[in-house]
Amino acid sequence: MNDEELDLIFKALGDATRRRILDLLQERSERSLFEICASFVAADGKSLSRQTISQHLDMLERAGLITTSWKGRTKTHSLNVAPMQMATNQWLKKYL
């Protein structure tokens, strides 16, 4: 894993919304964009837009932290922990 890949992983993890998306995917392995968006409805009725969630998903996918697949006409998103494990083993481990 090179520095660019590490930077991308840590940038993706540096945002609370993206970490919350990863938490959702950890709870249940596959979720559609609709399901993820539904999890971001605030108590006051306001929610993050579908476009905003899509941008966060794109960042997570570029970092390799999620994978996408199609189930018929529905695109599903799944957690991929391998990049986090590699970042931990290669860089974080020396600080633990």
C-alpha cells in the first residue's frame, strides 16, 4: 500500500457521515442507496440529500472501503474491511 492509498483511506475515514455509512454496512452487509438515505433522516425531519450520500459513497468506493454490485436494477453497497486492515498493519500498528 502506497502513501496515496493510505491518504485516500484516512481522508475517507476522516468524515463522520462516511464513518456512519461504514457502521451501517457493518451492521448489515448489503444496503441500497435508498436504505442508506433512509438512515440519515434527522429528528427534525431534515435529511442529507441523495446526491450528498452518493458523493460520500463514491469517496468510500474510491478508497476501497466499500464495493458495489447490482441486484437487478438495484445497486447495493457492501463493506470491504481489507483496506482498513492493510492500513492498520502497515502504518497504525507501529503506534499501538
